[in-house]
Amino acid sequence: MTNPPVSVPLLMGPPMEVADEELAQSEAIHDNSTGSVHSWDLVTGADGPGTRMTLFTAGCGLRCQFCQNPDTWRMKDGVRHTVDEVMERVTRYATVMKVTGGGLTISGGEPLLQSKFVMSIFRRAHDLSIHTALDTSGLLGSRLTDDDLNYIDLFLLDIKSGIPKTYKRVTGRPLQPTLDFANRLSRLGKTMWIRFVLVPGLTDAPENVEAIAEFVATLDGVARMEILPFHQLGRAKWEATGEPYLLKNTQPPSHELVARVKGQFEAHGLKVWVA
């Protein structure tokens, strides 16, 4: 038995003014030696292959209704770190990362708000033969040169919806920059894991999923399509921020819904992984 449809308010989510300020502030940042860091984590089986050090940067230009970490939205809430400080921590775990086939992932927030800082880290890690992965929405992919892309081994690209109107409702931003970045990575032969958050009543419409599936099927270099089922683990963070949380009554997707979406992706020849 499938879950009944969930009614989600037709609102854009948190006001975009703060997100606009983050984008404007990031445009003014030209420092490749320091950056705003939210947190660190050492994990296995997430954010890329093997055991990985995941660095979460602070600041994001999107305001996704289902964001798990709204506490990463503002750069001013992070802690300033130098590239040397980051690399000291990364090299501490270099051996275990290499033995397990892991590496360094930079996530957020949106890492490309601080693209120069991020690329300085990736270049240093690459010189140490540490596998690198970037977790990004692709909104600011144009900030990276083709040379920059050569220092990133894996792109975890979040395609949050396939229909532009739905994407704007979900994130507050346009879809096209993400599609453009995906096409660019495909043309350059880069390896991608495409990520999609499945939210009942918000991103689960068959036509929305189909639009993603059809697009991703045209790309070269997609190693897997990830379905990330929505959950409520970030609710306390939303309550702490004081921002309106529109999904407080939304339940995780049923097994039947996950199976339907998985089937849609597989019908287009995609290798699907469910978190």
C-alpha cells in the first residue's frame, strides 16, 4: 500500500535575501589561502568511495526546502582555516584513505562559493595522490576552469529536480546552470555520481523524475545514479535557525515510491544506488 499524497505549501521556502548576500559576498572573495569551514567528518560508504575525510564548507546560495544542514548556509557562521591547516588534518588520515580506496571530499553548504580556497586544497591533495571528490549543486560550476576540473577525480552532482519550475520551487534558484555544468563534465569525460533527493509531494512527481532520468541518460561518465530518500534528521537544525520549515509534516518516502523511482531511472539504463 502506498502512502497518500502529501500536500506541500506552494511557497519558495526561506527568504532568498540571505542567500543572495552569500552569493554577493563570495563574488568578492579572492583568497585562495583561507576559507570558512563548517565542520569535518571521517566516514565510510558516503560522499564517495572508501573511507573519506569530508570537509564541509560554510555558505550556500541555495535554500533547499529539504536541506539537512541549514546551519551551513552562512559563511560568517563558519570557522576560518588556512589551506595548510586543512591539509595537516587531511594528511593525518592519508594512509587509511589510500588503503581503503578513499580520499578527500569537499561538501557544504556549497563549496564553489569559495572556489579558490577549495581548488587550493584539491591541488595539494592531488599532488599527494589523494583521491578528490566535489559535492556540488553545479550552480557555480562556471567558476571552475577546465584546468581546475583536472584536479577533481569525482563529481557528486546534485540534480534536485528535472523540471525548471519544480527546481525553482525546491531551491529558489534556476536549474539551467546545473544542467550546463553536467553537460560540460560529460564533454570532458569526467566521472560523476548524480544525486537526487526523493521528497514525497515535492520532487516525486513521475514527470519530474522522468525529466531527470532522460537528461542523465544523455551524459557520459555517470558511474551511478543515487536516490537519497528524504528524512527528518535535520528538523532540529531548522528549528534552531528560526527559518520556516515547510516539510515538518512530510514523511519519508515509502518503499513502493522508492521502487517506482528506482525503476524509472533503471528504465533509462542508469545504475541506481539507494542510500
